[in-house]
Amino acid sequence: MCQYAVAELRSAPEQAPSSTLSSPDRGQPRGDILTPTTDDDEIDLAFPKSTVEPMSFGQTTIWLPYVSLENKTAYNCTTTYQLRGPLDIDRFELALHAVIRRNSSLRTAFFTDEASGEVFQRVEASSPFQLRQVAAAPFESAAAEIEAEKKLVADHEYDLERGDNFIATLLIHGDSPASVHTIIFGYHHIIMDGVSWQLYLQDLHRCYSAIDPDAVPPVGQYINFAAHQRRSLES
């Protein structure tokens, strides 16, 4: 299980929508398993033209051992942040859904074709993701409650064939302007590595800060990179 270090995610007290998203350098897995390395002009930045493609080589190296594991949480990644200062919860939730719409990896299902034995990824039109909100005790006395919620996220068995690969829980420790919120993210390693997680946080910050999250410029889609990778090998 990937367990990231706790970090603070601060927002400017006088400007709630412009939260600064930061992530710890220590405790983050590094590598380029799921990080595109080709030139941008070779990868379509629009949403995928095809909804089904073979898995990338990096995804395949995770999927093949995963399907035979008894412990389906072995590839779970869990990370926790404290958000200090005012938080517009409705806007934050809208930003989370905007990032899912913008990033096809967060809407991708994974499966093995029974006839051929080949492994594929399929981009779904939507995601089963729903932000779990918990009215929690004041932050100073909520340590046990936070740990219990972290364990629920860490022990979640993702239904990858249904596109269930990303979850989040927001603990609300009070409603005063100076209150603290705890956000616990969980995702399956097949959709992201540590470097990709940094990019996710940057995109979440852009969508939370934007007046219209859907107007934020598009990002590269991983399924297009996977197709490009296969074509490169074949040629």
C-alpha cells in the first residue's frame, strides 16, 4: 500500500477560492511508470477519440499481478492533507468532479478480454466517484477519527472493471473561518504514480480557483499516450 506523508494544504484567509495546493516531497513514490515521455505534439491533447485501447506497458505490469492477488489493496495509494483556512466545500466538490471529467484516467475501467486474453482499458462517460463528507470532531481532538477514516480509504477494494479507481473523504472539523478540514484521497496505483499525483493536485488547484472549471485548458490524456506507445513499438 502506498502511504504518503501528511502535508498542509493552506488557503488564503481572505480569498477562499484560491487555495494553494502543495504536496510533500518526502514519502512520495517516484518513477515514470505512468508518466508520458513523448513529445507533446505527438499526443492528442483533446479527450480520447477512442474509448477502448490496450493497456500501456506500465499498466500491464500492475494489472497482471493484481488480478492474481488475494489482497486487492496491495496497490492502494492513500494520502492525507489538512486544509487550513476557509474552504468553499461546494466549490471544492465541483472542482473534484471537473478534474475527473478532464482526466480520462480517473474514468477508466480495466479488464481482460476473455476470448483473447488481451488486457484493455476503457474510458467511461462518467465516474462512480462521490465525495464522502463527514462531520467530525474539532481537529485537535479528532486524531482517532482521522485515523479510522484513513483506514477505510486505505482498505477500499477498487472495482477496476467498473471504473472505480479514485475516492476521497472530507472531514469537516467545524464551520468557522479559521477551521481545519481533513481531506483523505485514495486511488489505485494503476491510474497514477507519485509524479502524476503532483500533476493531479495542480489541476485540482486550477479547477478550484477558476470561475468556470470546464474552461480550464485541456490536459493530455493518458489513454492517448498508451496508444502512441503501442504504435511506436509496432513501427
